[in-house]
Amino acid sequence: MKRIFFDEHRHWDKFVTKHRDKIRPNVLKEIEKFRQCGDPKNGFKLFVCEGCHDLRLVPYRCKGRFCTTCSCGETEEWARLLEQDVFQVNHRHVVFTVDEGLREVFLMHRDKLLKEFMDEAARVVKEYFEKRHKITPGVIAGLHTFGARINFNPHVHMLVTMGGMKQNGEWKTYDFIPFEMLRKQWQTVVLKLIRRKLNDQEKRQVQQRLQSAYSENGEGFYVYAPKQKGNVKQQLGYIGRYIRRPAIAVSRIEEYDGKTVTFRYRDKTDGKEKTEAISVEEFIARLIRHIPDENFKTIRYYGVYSRRIKALCKKLVSLWQKEARKWIVKAKQMLKRRTWSERIREQTGKPPCCPKCESYYEYKGEVCLDEGVLKVKYARCAQSKACLERMINDVTGIKEAKNNKEKEEARQGNTKHRERDVHLSAV
């Protein structure tokens, strides 16, 4: 991905020069973070092999919302925490979509519509459980703005508990969502949302699209809720990764020749896998549309999973469990993010090892930016600090610049000596 954006053809810089007025400020910020991701000039950690003393420099990552490298690790970690923190009950993966003609409306007015779009989708599900069964379900909603061809296609993926909590803390289980019945209701909700959020002039511009979306979808907008099979934790892990996945996986990009990008996608109309070749400019334009606005949350929590009442709901259900002797929710664990070393240990069964002697790497310290200058943030000993300072010189090119300056001074000195010798010989 970095090659496509930043190689010798400078596609991103040319794109910015051509379309700067149309690019959102947050897009420029996220792409710049992506450009600098993994550059040791922004900070790094030092690990040393206990056996052969091999040095391993691990640069800081950007943790950006566009970076393909960072988003992959973040998605896996989020899904791991999710499957441990939610109720250990069956969940359904529910998808709410819109008519194809309304996609452009959501793109033009994303700042007004997308947050409410997620809220309304969750409200439709919550109201079904609350009115029909008198219970409050748990809903985790994730917004996707992309389709298989990286086109703008806003839809909401939801993880919904198959059941919910009554006011006394009792947990009731159900295994049915009438998604066909919800289709018409969802269509009405979306059309009302657009009319409510747009002003009169904007409504006049999209009125024909709204009318077509209503008349051409007699059964309502598409709502899908397939039954999940298998272990509950496996369900949660898979759906969690899917909800937070990036717009395109790097593995789908088949070819880049400096002018065009070829990628694979699955055509949902016939279920076949196809390829598409587009210009780099078009590829960049499609991708950056899906970078969310600053501070916009693409994952939101509702019902018993709402951040405000989740702890209280777990407490109420736990008390009911003791009385009913039905264990649905496990005791809350202290959840925390894994470190890089812990992730390697879980994947391989041992800590990060040196490829030369297979000894363990030991953390020795790290360097970070302080007012634009790399400085040692922490060092375990004086020797580690000296090593980190040498690395700073190597990374920033200070040592190389100093050597070049000394060579230049020596060359100038030699030139003066030769000129003096020539002058003396002439005398």
C-alpha cells in the first residue's frame, strides 16, 4: 500500500495537488501518519538478545485509522477483548443496508447522517425486543462504508444477543429475529432520517432518489440475520473481526504497475470472484472516502452493552444467576491489551527469540520524540543509554553528517596545502 501511495511516482502528492480543496483535513492527517508509520525517526524500542547480543530496533507504529498494518493488529486485539467481555450467550450477526440510489446521499452528507444511521439501526432491534418480549438486548454496532469494490456503500453490522435482561436482572433467551418484518420498518426509518437531517434545499436535491428508493423496494431495505453455528467464543471472534475489518485487505491487491491497481473482489450478484483494474488516482479516491471523520466512532454499544450501564447490568444478571443457579455470564475479568511480547508468546508458545541463537530478547529501553527531537525516554542501565544514543545518531543521520563535514574539512585542508606547495615551488 505504501508503494502505491508514496513510491517514485509520488501518486499521493500529485493527488493532493490536484484535489486539495475536496480532501477532508482528517484524511490528510491520517495519510501522513500512515506515511511515517514504522519510521524509527519517530521513536523506537531496543531489544537485545541475551545470547549473542544481537540488537533489535522496533519502531513505533502510527495506530492510525487508515494504516493497513496497524488496523490488522488492532482488529485482532479488539476481537479478543470483545469475546471475553460480552455475555457468553448466543449472538446473531445482523446487517442493515440501504438502497443503492441513497449511497450518494450518505456520501454527500456523511457528517449529518452516519452517526444517526447507526443509532437508528440499533433502535429498530432494541424496540423489537423491548416491545415484543419486554427485555433489553445487547447490541454492538459497526459501521462499514465500503463495498466489495471499495465503492461507497454504507451499512451497519451488528452483534445482537439472542435474548435480553428483564428489569429484575433475569435473563431470557430467544432465538428468532423477524428480519423480513423489520425490512419495511427499516426502510421507513432511513427515509425519515434523511428528511429530518437535511434542510429544505438539500431535500429538494435528493427528493427523486428518496422517491425511487421507496417505490423500487416494495419489501423494504435489505436486512439479514443469519443463524450462527459453533462455539460462542468462535462466533464472537469471527463477527468481531468482520465488524472492524479495513476497507480492503492487502492480500486482495494482485498487481500494481505504477499506473493501475488490480484487485480481487467477490461479486455478490453471482457469488463469483472477479478482478478489477483501475487507475491509481481512482484507487486512492475510493480508499480515502472510508477514512472516518476525526473522533467519529465506527463501533458503538447499545442496550445492556452500553458503556453507561454495562457494569450494572452484569451485576444484576449475576445476582439473578445465584438465585436461579443458571450461569450465563461469567465473573468479570480484568481485561487488558496484550504487549507485543505477549502476542508473540501466545502465537509461538515462547517469548520473541533471536533467529541466530534462539535466545530470548530483553527489553533495554526506548526513544521517543520530545519537541521534534529524539531523546532517550527510558534506559535500563548506563550501557543501554549509550547504545540508544548511538542509535539516535544513526537514525537521524547526525553521525553521517558529522563524518561528511569532517571529510569536507579535510579535503579543503588538503587543497590549501597543495596550493601553498605550488606557490612555494613557483617562488
